[in-house]
Amino acid sequence: MLNQSTFVVEEYHQHIPLLLKKYKSGYVHSKFSNGMNIRMGDCLLFIGTTKNGHLPFGIHMQKQTVQQLIGSMKECSSVTWNDASAQLSFEDHLIVSFNNAIPYKNYVKKLIGSKGTLLPYLAEFAAVLSNHAESTGLDLNMKQFLDVEDKSNVDVSFQVDNETGKQVCALMNAVFSSDRQEIEKVVRYFLGRGKGLTPSGDDHIVGLLAIHTITEAFHPIFLQTVKDLIEQESLTTDISKEYLTYALKGEFSSSVANVMNDLTVTNRQINLKKHLLSLMSMGHSSGVDTAFGMLIGIAAIRRNN
């Protein structure tokens, strides 16, 4: 911290300055224990720690700096961006300085070869989820829902005995469908469903979009339907909408990107398990729900292969 009212950014996503040049004024949207969101135009930007990874709309600081900033900040405070000084100015003379901060980008590799090269990871995903997660945020019991056979066998059976389970299977079919009405019906079921800042149903879709990003496997009408619903209707939280908007553009937190990159390279099973467990530790159930979305994306490709 430079002085009592200036707080120093350590890292920021490389596109943040472009957004701040476009939207020079805004306000504090929401505050949490590990950071805050500011609304700048039609974008949310997160200022906080890397507890949940490096975010695609993140401005990151040390934990102590974040706590001091949050403690000094009022909800709904106005904020303005100054290009010349590279600073965000808040009410009460609080400054967030980008000087000497380091830009980052969460690079994601594309899958080389056929989509079928993902399939050996299906049982690995299912084994980690069933062994380390009791349930998803939508109360799907992982051990009951996933019938993991011998780990060398990529066939993972889904036990469907409730409405959510049926909708998950419908979602797996929808990603390859060209029937917009059917796609919209199942996507509406998931968007905004569940508790928290990023509802579990949204996290499932983020996980699915991560698999599409590395495979380009899903139908364009599925992707367009998700995009239209997010942009044209208020079906979920502002924060979740931001994650989904970036996911549709192929941009994710580093916690998700690490798992995605493991899936594109052979002989990365050890890293995959480590990165999956790291992802699953995020939030109350957000990480588990995102990992589950990735799993059903791989399973959908197996069905369609």
C-alpha cells in the first residue's frame, strides 16, 4: 500500500484496461470477504484475492490489501477510471493503482486430434467426483448418480431416479440438438437454479462450455440459445451472468483452465486429479458443480461418438 488511501494492484487480466477505457465510471456492485465487484458500464470487474483463481475479469491484490480496501469501502460507492494515472478512484478518496501491476491471461489449449481422445478421462473425472464430493449444489448424490465401473473402463453409467437427474441427461442431449425449443426448455431449467452468487445450474453450464472450448463439439444452436437467454433475460445473478458471458467466449478462471489444459495433453492424469481437487475446493459447491458440468460434457461426447 503506497499510503493510507492508495491500494496497489498486483495482477490484472490483460483486457481490463480496454474495458476501463470504454467504461470510465461505475459503482461498487457487491462486497465479499475476499473482494468486491464493481459495475463499469455493462461489465462486472472483480477486485480481490486469487482465492478462486485468476478470474477472466479479475484485478488481484494481496489478501491484507484487499481486507483493508473492503473495510474502507462503502457499498454502491461511485468509481471512476483515469487513463493518465492508471488508477481507479473511489469515494472517500480511495485509490486503486495499476502502476507496476502485471497483466495475465488464462491460456487454454485446443484438443489435438479427435474428440475421442477425451474419453479415457471420463472414468477419472467420475472417480474423483464420486470419491471427493458427496453431492452437487442441486443435491444430486454423486455416488448414487455415478456408477463408476472399473477405472480402466471408460463406460460411466448415470443412475437417473429424480427430476434433476433426468434434466442432466436432457442437457447432455441438448448440446448436440438443433431444436431450439427443446434446448431452451432444458437451459431454462438450469439457469439460475440453486443457491449462491453463481447458482449450481449455471456452474454446470460453465463446465459444459469449458469442454466445448477445447473440442468445439457442441451444436451452434445450443451455444446461441444460451447466449440469447443470458443477454436478453434476467434468469440468474449478475455475477453468474458474467462468468457465463466469458465462458461463451472461451475464457475461464485459471482453476478451470488448468483442468481444461490437462485434458488436451496425454499422460497428465496426475496433474488432472490435483487440478480437479483444487477446482472442487472453490466456493461452497461452485467448483464441484463446474467439474460436474465438465464431466457431463465429456459423457455427452461419448454418447455422440
